Amino acid sequence: MLFFLLLAGGCLLSAWIGLSAGEEADGTAGGRLAIVIDDFGQQRKGVSEMLHLDCKLTAAVIPFLEYTEDDVEDALENGKEVIIHIPMQATTHDNPRHLGPRPVTTGMTREEILSWMKDALDEIPEAVGANIHMGTLCSTKQDVMSPIFEFLQEKQMYFLDSKTSSKSICREVAQTTTVAFYENRVFLEHERKTKDYVKKRLRKAMDIALSEGECIAIGHVGNEGGMITVEAIRELMPEFEENHVSLVFLSELTPFACREAGK
Ligand SMILES: [Zn+2]
């Protein structure tokens, strides 16, 4: 009962904060797009430029790294939303060095994972949500994902599934909790790391936002994107405006369970 009350409350809140799909305050058709930028805290390419873009972005910061605290501070000063980018064990095809010194792995106990999340939130207390860095293996494991959702529920933080693995069980685990759950729709640097390609992907995200009311896209700072992604977003901003697509924080979009319930 409590679950449904919380769910209904969350949906009403979303409806109140946001607008109905595809409609702006003045009645013109439009949409909302949340761009999440991954991989803050480590490589420097495009970090400062991304955080200084004059638009709403959600910055996913990896904890326990050299630049974690600097990037969080800079993101908040520039009015960005901050979430924890959880480095998680991937399949053997991925380079484990990319996970940093303190990843979440499949060998960890529930208590170890809860304690990892606590330490991460202690370092980034302003975080309002979380998503996964790499993690093609961990996101398929109930033993890993359950304690993470348990922690997020207690702290009333949301979760974004980047969907790096088609076998991700995040949605199923989320549905056993009251955690606000989101799924990525468009990876900005999915196949090619050129500005034209990223612009093409941003236009795809804009089209989804216009036809469905909202859309989530994920880009990167560092070697995965960096300045190419910064410039593509900057150059597309007039097009977003012309098409009445507003850039919003991820927390402003409708979580998955609310959408399934028909809002
Ligand atoms: Zn990442």
C-alpha cells in the first residue's frame, strides 16, 4: 500500500513539476531532453568546457578518483545536477584499468556493496542519483544490483540504467523497490567519435523527445567524447530552442514506473 502511495505521490509530483508529454506552457508542441554526461572525475578532455555550457546537464562523477571533488564542486557551481557514476566490473572483453582503483565487483558481499555506496555518497553528498560506469557483468547480477537499489531507496536517490548490456536486470530489480528508475535511449558517441556523428545522435534524441514528450541521452567527457561532444551540444542548442525541446535535469523527467502506470 505504502509503495503505491509513494508511487502515486511521485507521479503527481512529476506531473506537477513537468508538463504533459509534448506540450509546453504556451500550448505549443515540444519535448524535454535530459543529457547525462558520464566519466567526470578522471580524464580532463572537455571537462571544464562541458560544465560551463549554458544549459541544464546531469554530471555523472566517478567517486574516489583524483578529480572527483574538483569536478563535483565545479558542476554544482555551474548549476549542474550531480549523480554517482558507479564503476562496476565488466565482462572480460573490457579493460579493467578503466574501472579505477575501487570498482564494485561480483565478489563483494551485500555489506561491502552497501559500505561502498555509503563511502561514495560521503564523498559526493550532493548526488541525487546514480548510474553505472562500464558494468556489463555486474548489471546482470542480482547479488550486486539488489544492495545498490536498497541503498538508493533508503536515500531516495534515482537510478539510470545506461543499458550497456542487453542482459541488464536493473529494471526488474528496480520494480521491486520505490526507486525512481530511468533508462538511457541514445548514446551520443555510440559508433563514431566525430562532431557530425554526435550532432546526428542529438537530433535523434530531439526527435524522440518531440514524438514521445521526453528522452534521455548519454555522452562523455574524456577520451570517449570530450570536446567533440561539448561542441556538438553547443551547436545544437539553437535547434533545440527552435523545436521547443528544453534541456532538463534527469530528475525532472518521468520515472519508468510512473510511465508504465500511465502517469
Ligand atoms: Zn562511464
